[in-house]
Amino acid sequence: MTFPSHLYLAAFVSALATTFATLPFWRQWCLRIGLVDDPGHRKIHATPVPLAGGLAVLTGLLVPLATAVVLLKFNFIHSANAEALLYGLNKRALQLAAIAFGAIGMTILGVLDDKHELRPLHKFIGQVLIAALVAAAGVRITLFVPSAVFSYVVTILWLLTVINAFNFMDNMNGLCAGLGAIGAAWFGVLAAIDGQYLVALIAFLTCGSLVGFLPHNFPKAQAFLGDAGSHLVGYLLAVLAILPHFYNKLDPRPWAVISPLLVLAIPLADLAWVVLLRWRTGKPFYIGDTNHLSHRLVRAGLTRAAAVMLIWLIAAVIGGIALL
């Protein structure tokens, strides 16, 4: 059965609309409880900005997903496509539940960090625990990995790497969310081409929820992602890189396994560069600085908005190579 593209569009649009519509509510809530980014060192905003992005993106992802599950479970939709979706949901119910709870967990961890500035070790422990629970539910890297223990370890390391890569990329308006949307879009396209409709739907939900946030954040920010949002974006992109089957024994394409690395090339390369530079200068890798790609482009003469859009373009082009 060929899965209809209009359902992918419905997933994207519903997530976009939900995030866009609910962000003002989360913005007011953040202002009321003091969950804001205050002006200070290395910051260009003059007034406190609500850290509402992560909460809005999570809402944009989970509300359409939960609505679809309810409609399918209670037979409000009758079609061959609905039967295929219900079959997929039942087959991967544990994994989908783990992904959803992992997303909630990462967002809560980020909110706690935004509000209370957790110590790096405490935040790292939280990331490891959530990643381990998701891996235990079956969301794991298994390709060419015969050992279950090794599979767990590789999966946890991958989740931690991508989460922190996107956390590092959250240094200019629109950068982290835009890269997340581009990555999710490419993962959605790759999964749709291979007929992995459930993975594609999750990817387009993720893409839509991030695109719905961008008008509130770029080029001028009415809200920031905060650690809650950057943790969530990194987590979702790490999971989307694991879920698809990039290798098929019946139709082997050896280079296909590097598709996730191409889609996530910019965040991963920026992470590697910054960590290496901090290590060489004797600085803790978790202490922020202005040596990211975006900062270097600004020092080269670009405006912040132009630097962000150029990085978006580069990420989209490199990710597109994965289609080959």
C-alpha cells in the first residue's frame, strides 16, 4: 500500500498550528512564574525573554499525536490507511510511549535547568537516565551491533551527543529550531521514500512543531527555546536518526547508513570543533563561548540573521545528499 502524502502534510500542519497557537499561552505562563532568560553576559537582549519554546514545541508534538491515537483507537476513522496506522501503533506501542515520555522527561530536565541552573553533573545524570530508559524500551541502534550491552551503550552515547550538539547550537535566534526542522524534514522524506510511514509521520510532526515556533523566535525573539527546548530538539533528532531502517539486506546500500550523519552534519561538526578547541585551551567543554560557527560568521561580517540563514542553507544541502 502506498501511504498518501496528504497525511504527512496533515501531521506537519497540525503540529505547526498547535505550536504557533499555544506559544502565547506558554509565554504568559513563563512570565508569571519567572521562567525567563535575563539580560547578562554574552546576551544581546535588554529585557527578560520567556523560555517558552520547548513547552510549545512539546505541545505541538504531543497534542496532534495523542489526538490521532484516540481517533484511531476508538475507530473514528475508517480506511485502509487508518488500519495500517493502527497496526503500526500497536506494533510499536512501547517504543512510541517511551519516545513520548522521553520527550517529556527531557523537557522537564531542561525546565529545571532553565529555572535553577542545575550543575553540569546533575544535568548529565538526568540525560543518561532518560536515554537509558528510552533505550531499554527498544529504541536502540542495532545495526552491525551483535551485543545487546554494546547496543545500549552506543544508543545512550548517541542520544547524549546529539542532545548536547543541539544544546550548543542554541546560541542565536532561530538557529537550533531551524536546524531541527531541517533535520526532521530530511528524516521524514527519507522514511517516506522507504515506506516507513510511522517514522515519517513522527518526523513531520517534529518538523511542523519547530516551524510553528520559528515566527516567535526569528529574527526577533518573543520567546526562546531555553534548555528545555534545545534538549527536546536534540532528543527528537537523535531518536529520528535511530528509528528508520537505513540498511536493507535485500537491497543493500552501504552508504545509506551514513544518512543520519549527513542530516545532522552541522550540529555534530560544530560540537566536535568547539569541544576540541576548549580542550586545547584548557577550558571545561561545558562552559559557553563565542567560537561556534554562527559566531565566526558574524565576526566575518554577516548579520546574525544572515549567519543563521546561511547555516540553515548549508545544513539543507548537506542533508539533501542523504537522498542519493
